[in-house]
Amino acid sequence: MSSLGEKLRTAMERLRTSSLDQTTIKETVKDLQRALIASDVSVSHVLQLSKKIEELAFREPSAGINRKEFVIQQTYELLVELLGGNPKPPQKPDKILLVGIQGSGKTTTAAKLAYYYQKRGQKTGLLCADAFRPAAFEQLSQLAKAHGIAFYGEKNNSNAPEIVQNGLIELEKQGCQTIVVDSAGRSALDADLVAEIKAISGMVKAAYTWLVIGADMGQIAKVQAQSFHESVGVNGIIITRMDGSAKGGGALSACASIESPVYFIGTGEKMQDLESFEATRYLSRIMGYGDLQGLMEKIHSIELNESQAAALTEGNFDLNLFYSQLKATRQMGPLNKVMEMMGLSAKLPPELLASGEEKLKGFGYLIDSMAPAERADPEIMSSSRIDRVAKGSGRKPEEVRELLKQFKNMKKIVKQFSSMDESKMEKEGMQGLLKNMGSLQRKRKKFKLR
Ligand SMILES: Nc1nc2c(ncn2[C@@H]2O[C@H](COP(=O)(O)OP(=O)(O)OP(=O)(O)O)[C@@H](O)[C@H]2O)c(=O)[nH]1
Ligand SMILES: [Mg+2]
């Protein structure tokens, strides 16, 4: 079965290539409905979305854009809205209480959040209000300790609200500006948990009570979100395990059903693996266009001078450029993450991804020892040239051969990129998407879904 992204893409593609008559609009809407429902978005939200699309498909667009552009752009916008828009997480949240069922990722996320705010200049503290699972105290205190974050917990006290009361006093005494409270999860939201979570919430009086949901939870996420919301008033959502194969359809449906924005997504087990959530970004990612926005930002953040940029597009990819790109890509972060954002991860040679700092340095020495003509056209590297370069740089001939091999691999990828000319991009709908994402940002017209 194809993924949510592929289905949405197919539906949008149909819209893009159609004549926008009544039949195609109806069929596209059906495609969208099927895609969303199969991904656990609730039927009522899907129906609201469909109704809006059908309405605006026959409306006269404002001057300057044609009807097709208008419908596509509005549909994207509705999808973005359905996914909760692009909310900005609070800068100085004071207190955050995390709730959620067992194993959803609360404790890990509590530590990630504390780390996130600490990195942004807040003195943060972690408070363990999980008196249910014996190992919870150790888990959170170790994470806190490893990252220099203040921690409070009481190992032998089973009265969670009391621990919270003591912890808030203690952490505030230590000057913590942001306190993240981790609560206990149970296998289901039973009466005990409800009573406890209410008592904790009453004690913390947090401005932010966030529900933690695993991306893999499916439609059950919605029911839970509603129960937690009724008990303690959830006003934000964090979706964890977005690095797995599940795309969080259920979690997104949950966020729509309690009208709470998704502030963050967890993308791994490490502290750094927390990203702020943006529906435009998420949508482009699941639809297989790669994370265009994220990539643009990253591309801008590295220095690529004009001749280098021209060389990249013309396919004049030589060793000088290879080396500078390799260095630049390392500055941008792990190459594979960058490539993944472009939807290219599968095509990159694993040896290249694994190139470490040492190897990169070695490549630098080798390239330095080459004649300008050799750098410009590595094809001319005969065995005698290889031996000379190896000797000149004090490295082994095998290293030269490896460099050449990796260069060749990379060149193939660059070629794929530069051969993606306008017609191909048009075919793949990339340009259309880019255009739409641009206009999305320009016109932030809101369509309320309820
Ligand atoms: N891959 C991945 N794993 C995650 C992520 N967030 C949490 N985990 C893992 O999910 C598992 C459960 O995480 P916890 O943080 O212990 O979950 P919890 O909600 O505190 O669990 P209880 O306290 O038992 O209710 C752990 O193995 C985490 O490492 C994520 O974003 N990505
Ligand atoms: Mg926990």
C-alpha cells in the first residue's frame, strides 16, 4: 500500500494536470479523502476539508492567478491547516507538564526539552513526577546529569503530587526559569491515572501541558488525546518516533481533534533529536518532495561562491569542487540528513556517507598534491600519476584510488541533479510545489476547519 505522502502527491498531481471540471475535482477530493482516512485522520476532519475544497474549486480566484493555481495553493493551505499550521514553540515556557500513555516517550522528551531550552539560554530543571515506574527516577536523573541540567526527584516517595510540590520549591530556589515535569504513564488512561494527573496538574499550574504521542500510535491517539484533554486541558502536542516508518497520521488527527498545535517532533533517541514542527515542511517531506524549505535554509547557510554554484549546475564538477562541497556538507550536518531532506538518501554511496574527519583531511592532502589539470579532470589520473600524488602527500596509492572512486560516485549524483532541468522538475511537480510553497508563505490566509 502506498504511503500517505504518495497518495497526497497523486491527488495533487491529478489536480495539476486536470482541466478542473466537476468530475476531476470530485475524484481528487475522493483521492484526498482516501489518503487521509487511511492515515488515521478522523473522518469528520476529512469531510470538512473536502467540503472546503469543493467550495473553493468553483470560486473565482483573485486577479493575477489562474484558477488552477488558486485551487492547488488553497488545497495545500487547507492541508497545512489540517496538520496544525506552523506554530512557534514558546520561547520562555516557565513550566511544562508532559502527559501521555506508557512508552509514548515522555521521559526522553522531557530531557530533550530541557536540553532545548537550556541551549537557548534558559536555566532549566527536570522534575520527576513518575512515582509509578521504579526506574523512572534513574532514567531522568541520568539524562539530566549527562547534560548538566538541574534535577529533582524522590526515590522512595509514591506520592507524586507531593514530590512535585517539593520539587518546584527546590528547583525554583536553584534559579530554574524553565521546569519540565515528567509524569507517569499507564497502559491506559484509567481512573487512577486520571486522578493522579489531575492532582499533579493542579500542583504544577503549568502554562503548558503537552501531550506526548508516538508517531506509531494510529487512531487510538485521538481517543487518548481527548481523554487527557478533558482531564487536564492539553494545549500542545509532541509527536515522538517520527524517525520510524510511521508518519504520525493518528497523532496529527489527535492534534486536529483537540485543536492543539504540534510544537515539536522527536526524530531519534538522542537529546538533539527534537525539531520544531512545521506542517509545510512535514507535508513536503511526506509527499516525497524532500524537505525543500529546510534544504533551502541550509543551502543558504553555507558559502557557495558563484563560480562553484555555476559549476554545480553545469555539471563541471571537479576535484576542487568535490573537496569544498565535502567540507561544506560536513558543516551543514551529516550528509545523509541533508540528502534525506532532498529525498535522495537511498542513492548516496554508503562509503561516502561514512567518510570521517580523518579521511576528509587525507583527501585534502591528496588534492593539494595534484596538479591543477589533474584536479580539473581526474580522468587523466594514470597509475604513475597516482603514485606521484601518493608520494607527494605521504599517503598510500589506495587512498588516491579511493578518492577518485568517491569523486566519481559523487559526480554521478551531481549529474542527476543538474540534469533535473525544468522539464523534469515540472514533470515531477517540484517546481509547482516550490511555487506553491512560496505563495503559501506569502498569503497566510486562514481557513478555519471548524
Ligand atoms: N527512535 C526514537 N525513539 C524514541 C523517541 N522518543 C522516545 N524514544 C524511545 O521510546 C522509548 C520510550 O521512551 P520513554 O521516554 O521512556 O517513554 P515514557 O513515555 O517516559 O514511558 P513511561 O514512563 O513508561 O510511560 C525509549 O526507548 C526511547 O528511547 C524518538 O523520537 N525516536
Ligand atoms: Mg517515563
